[in-house]
Amino acid sequence: MSEPKANLDGATIAEEDDGIRLDRWFKRHREGTPHALLARWARSGQLTLDGKKADVSDRIATGQKLVMPTPPVETAARPARKGRPLTDADVELATGMLIHRDASAIVLNKLPGLATQGGTKTEQHVDGLLDALKFDGPTRPKLVHRLDKDTSGALLIARTPKAAAYFAKSFSNRSAKKTYWALIVGVPDIQQGEIDLPLAKQPGSGGEKMHVHGSGLASKTRYRVIERAGNSAAWVELQPLTGRTHQLRVHMAAIGHPIVGDGKYGGKGAFLTGTISRKMHLHSRRLRIDHPDGGAIDISAEVPEHFAASLDALGFDLLLGEVGIDPSEKGPPPKAALKAQAKAHSKQIRKARRGERRGRTAEGKPTDFVGKPKPKAKAKPGKPGKPAPGKPAGKKPSAKKHPARPPKAS
């Protein structure tokens, strides 16, 4: 027996949801949808991704078009399941990562080893700590992008739905600029360049791993070697120009220089001997993004202890890393400044128009735009109709001489 036709709803997969399972997407964005109903939609073909039948276990990608039935009224009205209550330790952990806060945004310096969002067997994650960061805000803060569990650094969180939509758009259209620091094995032959290798999900990995593939999605990463330790390791600055899952990690491994500590993509060759930590050395150092209220957020996050210790052990100077995004990029001016500019411009126009009206009524005399009589034009030297003294009349003869014509042949 076929399923009755239902009204359809749709959504476009955002960057923050890239790589997660479809059922996880519903838990984030359609919390009242029972899993049994979701599975029934999938079996009956009412659940599609880019026009193709989808399964609840499918991994989704940024930009995909999801179509689903509109849930029944009683299902949509179900209250969202509440997470576990926060402990004092949870609150201390969340507030301890805070490095920026304003009316629209929060920026955390995420710790390595802390997942951004929940999943199977993941009890503690940033998303579960957001109630501790509500402060005086009108709603619960919302994640607008992600960092891998073992990646540390700047993580932006929106404090209002309006800010969440604004920031999400900035990430999707690539106007947000992210700069990462990484410690890599070996030293690239070219000190600065761009890696342009398409990425796709690796078969047999359950969507948990990416690899370079000719038919994959276009993926670009800009890199710069900041400093090197002989031929054994290098400290690099990375800027993702696209936002694929594990992009920086896959790209560095693909050119033969895996990120230190990234055994998933670098294998045994991703670890250095001696005192260098076996933890991942990938850090979201700097984030610059336009602010919904004008101006821009431009913030740097300090490296975690293990990363700082490794840089010190290799003799690297932290000051050498402070080259990146142009500080002159200040974003759009605040709304108050725009209003003041518009008000001043309107005042100038009104003043000019008042002057024009006064000028038209003042004894019929010709006036300029502020109503003052126009001064008489000064006569130029020389008599009317004749050229000024010292200047010859007529066209100036050309200095070019025409060559003599050759004689006609007899």
C-alpha cells in the first residue's frame, strides 16, 4: 500500500552540517520528528537529496537540496527533548573558553579533544554547553560552523536567530576568512602556494573519511611556510578557500606533509620523535567576519599548551606567525555611522535648495546656487573679436616638411 501524498518541505544543507548523517540533521533542525516516521519517509521515497531517494544513514554535504514531507501537526507540536542538566564543571568549562562576547556573537577558543556537536558515544560537546553561554541573551546561542574534535581554536557562535542567519550566509559565500596554524611533517619544496585537489568521501569509511578523487568536489587551500626545523618539520599558515570535510588535513597529507598528530590521514608518518606531543597540531588561529551590526569581528585564539610546547621545542618564534589577513579590512561601517552620514547629506541638500529659492526671488538678479548675485565676468586683455596681444592670428604653420616628389620616369 502506497503512502498518501503529503505536503512537501525543503531545506539546503548548510556548511555546519556537512558530513553528518541525515538522521542527525533532523535531530538538529526538526527535533520533534520521530525516528520511526523518518524511516517510513525514507522507505516510501518521500525523503530525497538532490532529487534522489535518501536513507536516514546517508551522509549529507554542503549545498545539497533536501526535500521531505511536512510533519503532522501533532508531531510538529511535540516539545524538543531536553539535554542533560549542566554541572558547575560544565559551566566553568564553557565560560573558560570565552574570548569574545557582544550582543550578537560569542567566540570560543575551543579546546582540542572537545567535539563541536554530539554524536554516537559523544557525551560532552560544545553544542551541549551552549545553555551556559546564554547570559542575558533572548534565546539559546547557536553554532554557525564547526571545528573537528581534535582541532582547537576560534569557534563562532551566534546569540540571536538574526545573527545566526547573517553569519551562516557569510560562511557560505566565503566572505568570512579563517586562518589556521599547523605543524607538519617535513618541509614543502615551494614555500608558499595553493593546493587545488578535489575531495570525495572515501568508499568503505562510512562517510567518516575523505580522499583526493578526480570526480570529487573542488577544494582549494592556500598555505605559507612560517618557519622550518631543518628538514624534519615546518610551521605553516593555512587558509581554506573552500569548506570540505577534513580539507586541510587531507590536502597536507596529499602533498606528502601530514599534520603532526593526524594519524587518520598521515598514518605512522604523522608523528615526530622526541618531546613533540602526539596530539593533533591544527589550530584555528584567526577568524575575521563581518558583523551584522556593522564593522567586523577580527579575533585571534591562543594556541593550546601542547602546540605551544612543540613550537618552543622546535625553536620557533611566535612573532613570525603574525602575518595574515590585511588589518585594513574593517568591514562595513556601523549602522549609527551610516545614519549620521545620510543625515548630513540630506542637510546639505536642503540647505542648497533653500539657497536656490532665495536666489530666484531676489530682484530678478541672476544668482549662484546659494542665492548670491553672480559677479560680472572680467574682460580678457585685448580688443573684442581680436586675439590677445602677443599671440599671432590664424593657424600655426606645421613644422613638418613634405618630402620632394621624385621625378617622373620618362
